[in-house]
Amino acid sequence: MEIIFSNENSEYSVEFEKNMIIFGSNDSGKTKILSTLSESIKKGKAIINALKCNKDDFDVLFFSEESDFSDEFSFTKSNIFRLTIYNSIMESINKEKLLKDVNSTFDKIDKKVNNYLDQNINVFFDSRIKFDINIDDLDNIINKFTNVYINDLDENKKVPKSFKRMLIYQLSLLNFNDTKDKFIIIDDFDVYMDSNNIVKILDFISKYSSLNCHFILSTSNPMVYNYLDENFEIYKVCNGKLNKFSNLEFCIKRAILKNEYKKTEQLISFDKFYNSNISLINNEDINIFYTKYFKYLKNNIGIILTSELINFNPTEYKCNYILTREKIELYFLQFICDELLTDYKIIDIL
């Protein structure tokens, strides 16, 4: 899946098979990019798989950080909960008969109230007061008197925000047209969620995403990188640009060779050294790096993905920093910074 979209200032291109996630610092532009993506697909202004899409070609659902998830559980507007549950059964109900029966009951109340008014109040005034309870739309009843309970709890008061978010994400899958490709776009998907809930929602997304149902997320939480699987393509917003994080093996190879390059005095540049020796790096070397270093560096990669500036090995920790144990780790993380356009300073070389 390749999507090209743009706003008045920038053009973006993303590519993924199932899902993608955009990392970035706060105020880096993630929300603007996702909002632009959502509107471009909805309005038929995006190019998808080399074809200009038409309006309504795809189902698109966009949640911003400001989305009121309590409203999504109410019956006061056309929201997910209502569209998923309420509208699906209304066609089987005889609305006219139900309204007639309801109004017939209220007419009896009207008659008693108006009789009381005529006998006790209207006789003392020149103007006549009359009550008329009239329901002309079933929505008037549904909207006003429907309370939603989750696990027997009133959701507006007692259900955690993280639980409501997760349930809405799950309900959103039920409200799509099966004949269309689907995009569920969620800005700051992990707001209000602890690590356990982040893992749960990512597992849920991996389970229910497919080649025609795609989740597009954003986050500023560096820990999220630890929980991602192969179902997510990773992007970072930095300096207004959207960069794909896809050359992990390339960074590993460069780090291994940079480590060898620094061990001995070389009369050639590192790039020449790299090009001359890259063929010597084999799969076993890559696997050794993964086993010995990578799993300990994932937190640091998450920090790079969510930062504009990184300080390596500082002597004081009143800044955004990363600590490395060996020079090869430092080289590896430097190359990741270079790929993602992340500025860095080396305060204290190992």
C-alpha cells in the first residue's frame, strides 16, 4: 500500500503492507500529517497505489487526541457506538406504530394535566396555559434517556479512559463496509494507557488488521517501539519531514565496520573502508549483533524516534540523553540518528 498525499505546504509519501506508526516529539507535526492523510483519502485527493482515489472509495475513521470518547458512547449524535449498535436494529422496528403508542400514553398525561390547569389555574388568568407532550421522533427518546453501562458500570463516571478508548477501537471495526478498504487513523493512540494496555491494543491491531484493513497510528512515547511487531512500518516526523525507519540492517553493518575501522589507523575514509569490506559482513555477524546488543538498545531507539536532539553519554543528566556501554553501540545509534535526521551531541566518548 503506497499513499501520496499533501497539504498546502508539503507532500508526503508512505508505504506499508498492513499498518504504520508515526513517531515524533510533541508538536512535531504528527497530528497535522494524520489529519491531512485522513482528509485526503476521504475527499479523493490522495494517490493510492499509483491511482488517484475517488471520494468514498475507502472507509476512513480518524481519532484525534482531543476526541471525546465519552461522547462516542452516548446516544446524542451519530457516533460509532450508535452507528454500530442502534442503527443496525432500527430498520426492523415499526417506528410509526411505536411513536403512536408512545404519544397515546402521553396524551393521557396531557389530558389530566390540562384538566388540572383549567380547573385550578386558567380560571384566574385571561391567557390559557396548555401542556402538550409530543414525541415526533424516536431519537428524542433515545438521545435523552439512554444510559450506557460497561460491565455494569456507568461509563461516564467509573470506566477508565483507557478502557473506553480500547473498546471504541474495537467497535470501530464493526462499523465498516466489508466491500471497501478501511483506514483507522488514531493520533496519539496510547493516551491514558499504561504499558499493559499499550501491548493489548497493539496485539489487537495486529490480530485484526489485514491487507484491506489498515491501522495508522502516532505516538510520542518511546516505549512503544519495544512492543511493535513486523505488522508495523515505522516512520518519524523530524524537522517537518516524514522519514521511514527501514534500514536497520544497514545501520548494523555500518556499526560493525565502523568499530573495526576505529580499531586501527586507516589512511582511507570510512566510506571507502566500508565499501571495500561490506562483503565480509555475513548473516552470522548480523545475528551476533542482534543477540549481544540490539535487544538492549531498543529503549534508546525509541528515544531517538521521539526526539529532535539526543545527547550521547553526558556527564550530567539534565537533558535528553542516551547511555551506551561500548563504542559499537554508539556508532549504531549514531547511524540511526543520521537516517532519521535526528540531531545529536557526543558529550563523552567512551
